[in-house]
Amino acid sequence: MAVNVCVVGTGYVGLIAALGLADFGNSVVGVDVDAKKIESLNKGIPTIYEPGCEEYLRRNLESGRLQFSTDIGASIARADVVFIAVGTPPKEDGSADLQYVEMVARSVAENLDGYTVVVTKSTVPVGTNRWVAERIKAFNPKAKEGENYDVVSNPEFLREGKAVQDFFHPDRIVIGTGSPKAREVMEELYRALYLIQTPFVWCSLETAELIKYAANAFLAVKITFINQMANLAEAVNGDIHQIAKAMGMDGRISPKFLHPGPGYGGSCFPKDTRAIVSTGEQHGVDMSLIKSAVEANDAQKERMVAKLEAMFETAGTPGLADKTVAVLGLAFKAETDDIRETPALNMVGRLLEKGTRVQAHDPKAMDNFSREFDEVLYCASEFDAAKGADALVIMTEWNIYRNIDTDRLRKLMRGRIILDTRNVLDAERVKEAGFLYQGVGRG
């Protein structure tokens, strides 16, 4: 039995949820205040880059199961389930800004028509779902929780670059609710995942909210740990790849997220680690481990700039002023155009501050990045970026950079410095080609 769904917010989380739920056979309307975005989506043109996104968008539009609208009131009124997938940006103190969540709660309250399950998909602090239920009641005193509406926590665990795959083949589905009525609706909504025996975790609202933060904070800490081990490996002439491989063979540890680099970025880890630290402080709970990971991650980004400066010193051409540096990779990870908190922002920003000319390339993220730095020369290829460069820095692990032609680079570049912050190159081959090479944790 198809469920009528309204997804409020067509950003990364909202769009993938709308596509996936429509493909499950539900009738879905994606809502956003951005009319240009809605027009693009209704034409079958994705507003984000994500492998598989365009195919699912066009297929579900053609089937009639999916449409997009700016009319939030009408879309909510016809829905059995309303997903809140709006942004929760961090405030200056690290806590989440819930103004957009509250706006959706008001719209729900004003347009309730029959029983509606309100599902929070946005990453929100502990206690937010109960607060949403209270706000709906405040905006519509006649509405009764459990009779006219229920609020459910259903956090997302999508990996950018593999989000479509993750939606259809998740490790688990977490649903926080104490309402048997809401549980029945959610079971029907996700029936397709029941059929492939996806594990479901049914829990309280607060537990579901914490699961999301705990998962992201743990992964951020794991990345920070391997980055610090990489820094130590450099100092003592060790090989972080062999260290990580041996660690990953331990079943208690696993090899995932043991990849050293320039620090984590993206829409989740930076925001969620700061938010959970803020939540801990509000409740008088020591979150020093996660707080240290946040500080260490910031330091790792700065360390990459310092490594580049040290390489110029070693090459006998100290300083970054009046140098030209090619930066390859601007997205925070491969297979996405997302530049939120990408380490490349810090690298490029520092280079420009020091008077460096920056020539950059990324397969997907240059348009987004140009909104942050219009003084950068954006190039059509990695080799165009390398022309006349004194140094080349790889910031994102795109496959096209893994086997870059070093002989061609040597002819194009003025200098012989390569800083590989993702360890994607064969170090020995690069050195044999005549370059001064540095990775992360490679001794």
C-alpha cells in the first residue's frame, strides 16, 4: 500500500530520501522554498552531484510517483508522512540552529488533515523531537499527539558519493518512536527494506538522536587517530599504510576509516562533532575526547600548509609568496561536488593569504568552490592546472589523479614539488620521475 509522503527540504538528505521513497512505490512530493531548484528537479536535472541520482530522479518523475513543489501547505495537507530534511547549521557556540525545523513544525501544525507522522530526518540535538511535538501543539492547540500526529526520529547514515547505494542497501534503519500507530506507518513506508531483511533498530526518540551523533563522532575520532599516527610515522620514518593494514586485520578495529589525510570535512563530521560537544556541555558531561578530535582535525588541515612550506624550504626556494601552486581536488571527498568544510578551503585560503597564485581543478566541485574563491584560476584539466606551477598539491582522492602522467607533469611544471595529502600516488614512481614528494605518514 503506497504512502503519501512530503519531504520538506530538497538538499542532500531530502533529495535522496525523496528519490528512494518514491522508488519504493510511495507517492512523494519534495518541497523547497527555492523555486529555481524546484524547477530544475521537475525537469529531471539534479541540483547535487551524486552517482545514480539523475537516473532515479528521471525514472520516478516519469512514473508519476515523484514531483516537486514550493507549496508546503498543500503538500503537507495531503501527506500521511512528513519528513523534516531541512538544514540545521551550527551556531557560533557549535550548537545546532533549529529555526528551519521550527518553521516546518509550524507548517505541519497549520496544515494537519487526519493523522500525520512527522519524521525528523535532519541531524538534530537530543530532545529536538520532543520539542518538535511541543511546537506543533503550541502552533495548533487543538491537535492531539497520538491522535492527530506523532513525531518520529529517523536519522540518515548516507555516505556522500555512495548515498543512493546506501539508501537502498543500508546497514540498518534507526527509528525512534513510542507510538505503535507511528511504527505501523513507518513499517509500511519501508516495507521494501523489510523484504530484503534490513536490520531495524526500534528505540526511543532520545536514543535515535544520540545514535546518529555517536556514529559520526566515533568515525571522526577514528580518522583523527589515524592522522595523528600518520604524523608520528613521519617523525620516526614509519609507514602508516602498513600500520593501518595491520591494525585493520584486527576484527575489533576493522580497516574502515583508517586512511590518513588532510583532515575530515563535509556536511556531517565537523558539524556533528561540535554539536555533540555542545550538548555534553549543556548537560555537564565531559566530551573531551571528541573535543580533542575537533581541535586535532583543525590542526591537521593547518599541518598540510606547513608541510608544503617545508618542502619549498627543502627545495631551496623558501616562502609561498609569488609562487604558483596547482591544487587538484576541491570537494571534501571523491564522487561528490560538496565543498562544505573541505580541507581544500583551508589550503587554498592560506595560500592566497600568503600571496600564492592558485590554479585548481576538480571534476565536479569547481562551480561550488568558485563561490568561495573567485581569485583562483579554475582549469579544465589537471594538466592545465599544473602548467607553470612551482608545486602541485592533491587534496581529493579522485581516481583520475591516481595514475597521473608524471612525465607530462615534469614538462608542464616549473617546479618539482608534489604534496599528496591523500597518498594516492606511487611514491617511488613519482620520485623516480624527478619530483620532491611528500605524502601523509609515509616517512
